[in-house]
Amino acid sequence: MIDFPTATAVHRRLPKEAFYKHLPLTKALKDKFVSDVERIVVENSLTKENLNLNSDSGIKEILLLSITLKKQEFDGKVIEAIARQNPHKLVFLLMFEDSRQLALYHSKLYRTQWIDASEISLKPQGFSLDEIWEAFVEQIALYDERAEKSASLSVDERLALQEQILKLEKLIARTEAAAWKEQQPKKQFELYTRLRGYKQELEDLKHGES
């Protein structure tokens, strides 16, 4: 569940045009936003005051926005553009029928997998809005963390490690496909040799001491 204090509740519906009319979106993205989005609601506003926080932070407000979609295949470039140019930190709850997905922008757009509405979870954790935002990044961007021993790393270091792992997994998949198709024994051997190196590097990243 999304467990935010009652004092943060807003539940204010926004017109779709308010989101994109001042953004440098292409006509195609604007059209997609209009056609794919059914409703936008500001669900919660997290501030130092309504959370009774004692610590100051660079972040002054975090908004949780729910976006009800007309179809599940929604282009993330739209919410990325919105998040990048909004003065507040934004967390998006994307909703399609009984499925939910969380998203936020932190140097890049991160999205969880689509999951059942009953399983969605997000909790504000920390003593300042900076810490709470970092906890949101951890819960959304690192919901399916692949590295096993990363407890001593910062959230940004863990994200960088996760990015390395994902890129290496894609490289392994491409190399395996190329080796399978290769007809010349010498080139095939070279590909399999390269593949072993990639797989060892992946194991080190996933299971090595951080």
C-alpha cells in the first residue's frame, strides 16, 4: 500500500493541458498524452511542515501524482519531460485497470514493473525531504536490485552498479545470439571466449564484495 500521513492528502484533479502546455514536447508526444491519459490527480504533497520534520533540506516539496491511463503502453518520455521541468520532486503512480506502476526521475526515468494494485507499496522514510526522496528512489529505482552485496554503497552508487549489470546482461544476450548464428568455427570460438569473460564480469558485479 501507499502509506502517506493524512496531513499530506490533496486529492486534487488537474486538467491535462496544465501538464504539457508550457513544456517543449513534440506534437506527437502531446497528442499521445491527450489520447492515452484519462485523468491526473495530485494525491499527496509532502512538505517539512505537514510531515513535522525537524531537518531542513534542499527539496521543499514532493508530490505524488496518480495518472489513470487509457492503455497500459504509455510512453515514459511524457512523464520524464514533466518531471525534468517541474520545480517539485514528482513521484508518479501510473494506473491501468487493476495494475499499478511507480515512476520517478532521478538523472533518468525509473519505473517499476506493472504489479497488481493490491501489491503496490511506497513509504516515506527519513528525517528530511532529502532523505525521504532518496528512500523513494531506492524503493522505485532499486525495487529489483541485482547486486547482492551493496549495503555499504550510497543509493547513487547502487544505481550506477545496477546500470552496469543491466548493460552487461544485454551485451551477453547479444553475444550469445551472435555466437549461435556464427558459422565459422574461429569466429564462433572468439565469441564464446568473449562471452565467458562477460559472464565472469557479471558474476563479479552481482556477487562481489562492494
